[in-house]
Amino acid sequence: MKPIVIAQLTDTHIREGGAFAYGRVDTASFLARAVEHLNALQPDAVVLTGDLVDYGTAAEYETFRTLIAPLRVPLHVIPGNHDSALIWDAFPSGDTARAGLGHTVDVGPLRLVMMDSTIPGAPNGLATEERCRYVADALAGGPSLLFLHHPPFLTGIAHMDRNNCHEAARLAAAIAPADGLLAVGCGHVHRMISATVGGRRTLIAPSPAHAVSLDLSPDGPATFHLEPPGVLLHVVTREADGWHHVSHLSPIGAFAGPFPFFQEDGELV
């Protein structure tokens, strides 16, 4: 069968009217370039793992909707700590989403399970018993990917780890029996980072804008760098021995190439 490709976008941090985030980051232009990039890639769907906007206002969501409108593939969102309940007015997703649990979307035989990890007014997330029960039930059955905003593991970036998904051991226990779960995707840290949670590959996607500084010192300050932006591609295939998942980092930008390795006679260039 044809591979199922799910693009993961995260932490776009749009401000009203396209104002710069933190006085420096042109998040609106970064998002516009990400949309062009995704349209060129043509995945089967895009999942945006939170922090669509910066302050959670209706005006910010209207700016976001204008910027995302040229996207030519289905978009599915979950909230981050910078979002508000107004996200569901902009992107209606059903009662379980509004109740703070999450929602599911099926892309062919692949189920996308999107868990709400947010706590209103708090920077950290929380794997509550109710959310974990919802996730465990949603993962029952065929192949699936789980998405949430806050990483359920420590990254070594101290100021971000204080605000990760608290009580993550509960989530790890909930997903461990889910035979069809292929991988977990997160946001929040604005960097490509991988770990294992509940026996599953767990990946933080980079931001299409700014990156949280890579500072592994215990007292590292909360700062950011303008590193190359990117998205993750989750590629799901069905082989003779079952379902498989592989992830690719796709940098956003204009890069020279493609160039051939070999000449027409088969010799290396």
C-alpha cells in the first residue's frame, strides 16, 4: 500500500496582525513559508501540536486562520499552553476536545490520537487519569500515532523540563499495552529531540520559527536561537510483517540541489 505521510508542525506562536513574537521573531512569515513547504511535500494530513498563537485571543486565531488558509491538505490541531479554549471556535473538534481530553482523526487505516495535555493558565502539562483513560481507549485497535503538546520525558533543558507533561509515568503506563501505537509526537521545546516513553519512540518536532536554546546546564536561562526551521514527517507503511513508522526531519528553506552522485556512465561525479 501507499505510505501514509503525516506532517507534524508545532509552536507557530502567531500574534495579532502578524506582530513579531518577543520583539524579534517574524512568526507570521515563518508560518507562510512552512505552508508553502508543506504544500510542496503534499502529506496526507498535517497535525499542529500546540501553541498556534501566543496569547490565545480571538484576533490571534483569526490571523492564524488567514495564514494557514493556503494549506492544501487537512489540518488537525491540539492546544498548547499558549492557546486558549478559543482554539475550538477556530477549529471545531467535538465534545471530547472541548472537555480537555482530546480527539481522534482517521487517515485511512491510521488513527491519529490527539491528547490535550494543557492546564488552563499554567505553562506545564498534566497526564490526568481521565486523559490517560481516553488515550488508552482511543489507541485500542489498529495502527495509530499519538500527539500531545508537552513532552512526557525530560530533555535536559532545565527551564523546559520544569514545564513538561507532569505525571508522565501515568501516560507511559497507559500507552505501553497499545500494540498498534507506532510513535508519539510532541511540541513545546521547539527542537528535534527523541526519547522512549512506554516503549514507544517519542519525538519532539522543531518549530517552523525559533528554537529553544540548546543549553544543558542546570541553571540555563530561558532563551531562544534563530536556527533553521523545520517540520517532522511521520511515514507509516504496511509491510509483510506489520505496520512500520519512520520519521524524517524536513528543513524549511531554499537549499541548493538536487545534484547527482553519478554520471550518465555510472561513474561517480
